[in-house]
Amino acid sequence: MPDFEALRDEFPILARKTYLNSCSLGALSKRSEAYLGEFVERWHDMGASAWYTHWLGRVEDLRGRVSTFLGTTTRELALLPSTSTALAAVTESVDAAGRNRVVCTELDFPTLAYQWAVKPEIEMVVLKSPDGVRIDPEQFAEVVDERTLFLATSHVFFATGYEQDLTALARIARDAGAYSLIDGYQGAGQTDLSLPETGVDFYTTGPLKWLLGGPGLSYLYVRAPLVEALKPRLTSWFATKHQFDFDLGGFEYRDDARRFELGTPALPTVHTALGGQEIIDEVGLPAILERNRTLTDHLIDTAEDAGMSLTLAEPANRTFILMIQHDDPPGAVKHLASHGIIVDYRPGHVRVSPHFYNTTEELDRCIDVLASYTA
């Protein structure tokens, strides 16, 4: 196992705060900061010429690492500014062919549903959770039919930590002739997955949270047979095969997933994301998952021993987002922050999300301070 205590020195925030909010924003590493400094120095030294000698290479370095991490190829991965733009790029690429139904759930992050909520021609079907934690695959199977364009949902629900069965969802969509579109921003880094093996058509994630790379970037996986079959109607000069010919009449889609890309990438985030991804790769996902299970199990036991009520997924579908029921979540989060403990809240809950760089002592302190709060 890696020396997790030694790894803590890589993340300066841990010397200042008890940081337990990785499902909102991963901690910034010294590695990422160094890459960012390299970007700034080359900007000072080379200006725009750094694009050709360094920066485009860094974009491809990141694409290569992320593709390997997700079990896919660089040909199937596009880099976009956000999940919202990735969803829009996909939506504007498919032929509805008489289908106007999109199926999502009440537990999805709103960005997913907003993509179609503004389109009056789309019939939105929003599945209700039986327990506020999960959606059963059978619920999708009951409504995904020949009218369905997308089965669009989350890999991991942001407010419950429940991991859905992607293989089952992809099969349900495929059997009905629909596309499967998965928001995996809370999934990558919390789960071990090889995207081609799941059968999903589209999967979007990014470096903001568990992959420790910061905001301003999203990764879009497009299943190989769809890459050349689809022609995005939202496009840019980065999507054309002969990008540097600057020929207004010569647009031709790239042969790979870069045809889905939307303009100049956010280079600062490309650099910080590369640093974060390198650390994830070096520590190794199996070790990270084992460490995070140990931390989460400890947190659950400590919270329950303190008499707190938790909203938990079943162990087989549980990730590293812990929801502690609370009468005053905003006040509790402010109380914790006043003691140097950074967490977050969602309706009715204080949300705690440890990562491999945290310790059991930090979790114990979080619960002790939370228990001391009175509204």
C-alpha cells in the first residue's frame, strides 16, 4: 500500500484545514501547482508560440492519461469546458428520428435535466426514488421505449452517493433503440470502471472532484461506433480535421472524438488536471478505493456511535459520499468551518466526502465538532 501519510504533504490545504469536501472540489496538489507554474512561465517566455512546442502536447498528454484511466482510447475521448457543454454537444449530434422522450431521475444533478427542460419538443420523464437514495433499474425498463431518445442519468447520485449499474442501464437503452448518456462527474475516481465494457454510449466526467484537477474542463467519452457516425451541430475550429488551414469552406470533421470539441481548451486546468491525474495513476485506483472504503466505513461507525442518523446506500452501491441527517445543515457547515473543518450540505444533510489523503483522526474530529453544534 502507498504511504498515505507521506502523500498528505503533497496537498497544502491539509496543513491548514481538515478538508473533507472532495466531492465538491478535490484538493490542489503541489504537482498541479508546479504544472500551472510551468504554464505561466512559458506564457511569459514564449507567448503564443508555446502552443505549438508545448501546450498542444500537454493537451494530448492529459487525453492519453485520462483515456487509459477510463479504460478506453484517445480516439473516443473529447475535452470540453464543462459537463453542460458536453451534454449539449451530444444532444446536438443525434438524429431524433421521431423520438422525443428523455428519461432521467429526481436524484440527478439538475444540469442533466436542464439540457432538455428548455426544449418544448422534448417529453421529460423524471423517475421518482422509492427511498430518496436510489433508483431501481426496473424503473427505467418500465418507461424507456420506442419513443425514448436518451436514457440520461448519473453514474453516482451527488446527494446520496448511490452508484448505478451502468451495464444494466446501457442494456435497457440499447434494447429500446435509445442512447445511454451518463453524467459521471461523481463516478470517475470513486469507482473502478472500463467504459467500453459497460456498453454506455456517452459518459461525461472531469477533474474537478475526485480526480484533483480543478474546474474548467470535462471529459466526454463517445462509444467507438458512434464517433464517426455522428456529426455534431455545435462545433468549433478544434473539431475540424485541417484546423490550421483556416479554410472557411473546407470544414471536415476529425476522425475521432475531437470532432465533439468546442474551441480553445482551458490550458490552466489542462495543466492542473494533468498533475492530479498523475498522482491518481501513481497511487493507483485499487489502493485509492481500498483506502476510501476504510475511511468511509470508519466515518459511518463514528457517526452512528455519536447517535447521528445517516442516509446510506446499500454497501454494494455505496461510494464515498456520506450524508448525515441534520435539522440545520447550513448552520452546521458554518460551525464546522469555524473550527477549520470543510464539508458541504445538501437539503436535510451535512455531506462529508473523505479522500485517500484524509485520516481517521480527521474524521473523528469532524464528528466530534458536528456533535457539539446546537442551532
